[in-house]
Amino acid sequence: MRRGFKTEAKKLALELREELGADAHVPFDPYEFAESYGIDVIKLSTLGTDARLEFLKADGSALSGALIPVGTGQVILENDAQPAARRRTTLCHEIAHVVLEHSFGISLANERKCGLAGDQEAEADWLSGEMLIPYDGALRLARAGAPDVRVAQAFDVSLAVARWRMNGSGARTVAARMRAKWQP
């Protein structure tokens, strides 16, 4: 990931949220965002059996989502058999590729990885995390001592994503330092 990207992603995620009228303390709606950007989201269950099976056997594991170029735009294929929190995370990841204007053929994402690699993948992961749980929101909950379960509920994400953002963003470390600074 290029130097300074995490700082840029914080700002960009807040701008993207603002476009939807959402601040840093409420869940992000990737479906509304995709619609406002003209990105169609196609549920895997709406495809015919042959097409659905083709995507599911792409690498032998369950497909979470795919970003597919169509003309000058893109569509996102989502596995609607997965839990809603997982689908929201996958959509944010694929949307991050679009917002960051990453070049690709077809980006297939399963439960463990996306089809793109390197800096593009790291950037999409980080931006999608900021879209789902912005640093400001994570810091507020860290200062309140919120456990990961409460964070997951507050932002409508999985427990794993809540844990990743609360630890990876540094919000808990900053909150602990703030408490230590002001304690006698």
C-alpha cells in the first residue's frame, strides 16, 4: 500500500458517506451507494443454474462477490446465500475498487481473497473498512469502552470486521492513551 493511503482513505470514506447523508457514527449502506453510482448489484440466486454453478466453482470455494466490467461501467455479482453482514462487506470491498479506479478484468472474491493482488487489494480492503467503520466512529466507541459485539451491532457488520477495524485502526490504542493521559 502506498505511503499516505490510509490517511487519504479516512478522508475519502467520510466524503463517500457524506454523499449518502451518513456521518461516521451510523452504518454505511453499500446498496444505496451502488445505486447512486449506477452500479448494478446482481444476486447470484437470480442467475440461471448453469451460470450460478460456473461462478461457484471458479476456484473451488464459495464466491462472495465479483466485480465485472460491462461496457464502460461495472456490475457487482453478490452471493445472496451468505449472511447480510458478509454481503455488505463484500459489496464495500468491490465498491472500493470502483471508487479507487483500479484496473482489472474480473475481480472475483471468495471468503478469503479477492482476484486482484498487491497494492490494489490492500487499498480496497482498507477503504472498505473505513467505509464500514470510519476511524472517527471506531474512536468514539473505543473511548466508550464498547466491546466488539457492540461495535458490530452499531455498524451492522460481522464480529470479525468489528474486531479488525477496532484493532487495525488503532482506535483502542488511542483511546487507552487518552485515558492514561487524563488519569491522576
